[in-house]
Amino acid sequence: MKNKNERTEIAAVRRENLPGLSLVYALFRTKRSGRDGFAYSVSVSVTGEYGSETATASDLTDSREDAELIFRLLADQTVTPCALADVLEEIL
């Protein structure tokens, strides 16, 4: 159950359009009561002519710098939702 004192907002978004596909990378930060700072999460969505798929990795880090680095690496490597967990396992 979500805590009423949690607040999630989008910290960054990057879109990439490939032939027949649209990829959206999003970096979220969540402020929680009883914790200093934010917890960062990433989401990768792909949309094509046959549908869409999204994968999310929650609470990756509490460091803004690390979160921004992870976000850039995912977008620069054109990571798809199905590869998100494998790529994160390699870079974390």
C-alpha cells in the first residue's frame, strides 16, 4: 500500500523514435517520509504497430548522480523493456 506521504515526480524523460518504434525513458524520484532525500526509479516503454510494453525498476538508488548516470546509460544503449533487468544487472 502506498504511503500518503510519498510523492513521486518525473525527474527526466528522453524519447527516441526509430523506424516503426517509439522508445520513452523516464527517471522518477520518490520522496518518502522518514527518509532523507529521494529514491530513484527508471521506466522504459516501447510502442510499435503491434502494441506497447513497459518495464520499471524501482528504488535503484538514493543518489541523484548515480540515477542520472543509469538513466543516460539506458537511453544511450537504446535499452528495450525486455532487456532492462539484464542491463541493470550489468551496470549496477
